[in-house]
Amino acid sequence: MSGPGGAPAPRAPRGERPRATFAMRPASLPGQLFAPATLERLRGLVDLDPELVLTEYDSDRAREALAGTEILLAGWGAPPLTPAHRAPRLRAVVYAGGVAATCLSDPAAFAARGLAAANAREANALPVAEYTLAMILLANKQSFLAERLHRERRGPLDRERELTDAGNYRRTVGIVGASSVGRALIRLLRPFDLDVLLYAPEVTEESAAALGVRAASLERLMRESDVVTLHQPLTPQTAGQIDAGLLALLRDGATLINTARGGVLDHEALLHELRTGRISAVLDVTDPEPLPPGSEFWDLPNVRLTPHIAGSMGRELHRLGAQVAAEVARFVAGEPFAHPEVLA
């Protein structure tokens, strides 16, 4: 199998296809993840019953399926698999999401027995980066302000007088976090006449230059950027990281975009800045999520709220399914996973 070191996976005996089983919730999710052609490809690679989707592991049917499963095709909502669940033939977990370890109660124990894992984090990062790119371009174009004024007046605007600072040419974009999404966004921004600053604790000036951006402290990034976009993970270190002091550094007219997690941002401090009207925000994630009906965020004209839609949805889910099928093909052929996950 393709283990943590990327070693090739052992082939199944000649003439035999490994048994694979879906595990995710709701049970209808495979129909959204796998286009018909992708599902047919999977069935050609592995012994798979597409009607069998495990949403629990304790029924007689689930126990029987697990006993023969060699590859678990997991998605969000999959119940955590524990060492107590009898899956003696299990060799790999291929997860149609960001972190395969979320499907395992004790990832280290499964790693110790040689379980290999792969995820679709890179595939899921792309639509988030695409959403963010669109919002950056629209924010710098002052399209949200123009739309609001247009609706209020129900008539024309004097662009040369009222939108004199609009446009993306030579704007500065600040990216917080060199995550999969942050790096995908950097690639998408390359064709545009934008200066890109990057803050991440692990990024050096040299590694930032290799990405085609400039490294900056978080304070400098907040102070110099026209748009700041958040892509850091939510950890004890980043909870509430974007606080009142940092938000106060934003220049007048700046836009803050959050597609990371609501918890990385101090919402009360953000509200304080938004009430002044000097900055704007695009929030695809909040804390709590969704916001209470009485939250002031709903009514502020300089806030764009979307219901956690930046990640894969609709047709974009097929990209995740296609990556799962590609990883299964590699595993069956005895090749390393393209996107392995180290279980620890």
C-alpha cells in the first residue's frame, strides 16, 4: 500500500478486485460525489456495491460489510472507525474531503497496523480559492458599493466622480495562511496586476518569493492591503487571531474576506469597525454559524454574507469524486497515492 513514506501499495492477487465500501452521511452522498462515468470507473477497479453506504458500523449488515472491506471510500458524516470494529482486511481509507483522519477514532493505531490514507484536500481547495478570487476582484472594483447605490437611486452613477478609487490595477492583496486554499489562491492571482503579500508563521522571504509573493508580518499585511483574505486553520493559536488591534490597522476602504473558519476572527471587534463604514467584509463563515436572526451583521450594508458556499458544492463535488477514483486506481495498481495523508 502507499504508506506514509509513499511506498508502493501491494497489488491485489491477480484476477481479484479489492472490496471497497462507501461510508458517509447522508446515504445519498455518493450520488452527489460520483458522476455516472466516475462510478462506472470505480466499479471497474474494485468490487463495490453502489447501493451499500455505511452510515453506522454496528448493525449486522455493516459488520458483515466491514469484515470484507479493503478500501473504505469515506466522505463527510462517516462514523469514526475504531480499532474495536472488525475490519481485518482494511488496507486504505480514501476520503472525499480534507482530512481522512476524521473518519478514524485513533489514527495512530490504524497507522501502526499499516493503514494507508489519502484525501481530496487539494481538490476541495480550488472552489474556495475561486470564490475568493471572485470576491477580491469584485471588492476592488467597488462593485458592492456600486450595486447598493444603484439600487437605492434606481438610476445611474457618476463613475468618474463617485467611484474614483475603483479597480484592481496595482492593488495589494494580503493572504493570511499558506494552506492549500491560500496556495491555490496565489496561483489564481498570478495573471492579475496585483501585489500579493503573504503571512504564515512557516513562510520565509525565500519560500514566499518562490511562490511569487512577498512575505510580510501580520501587522504589515493588515496595514498595507486593500483586501485581506483569511485562510489559516482554526487552532488554539489562531482562535480569535484577527482581533481588534489588527482590524484597526486596516486602511479605510479595505475589505476583509473570511472563508477559513469563523473562529479565527473576533466578530465583536469586526462589528465595531464595520459600524463606522470605513471597511467592508465578505463572510462565508461566521461564529456562530449560522448567525442568529437578530445579528447586526445581517443588516449592515457593507457586509456580504454567504451561507458557507465557498467549498465544493453541486457540480464541484464531482471533482472530489474523480480524485477519489484516481487514488483508488493508483492503489489498485500498486502505486503511491498522489495525495497521501500521514495518519498520526
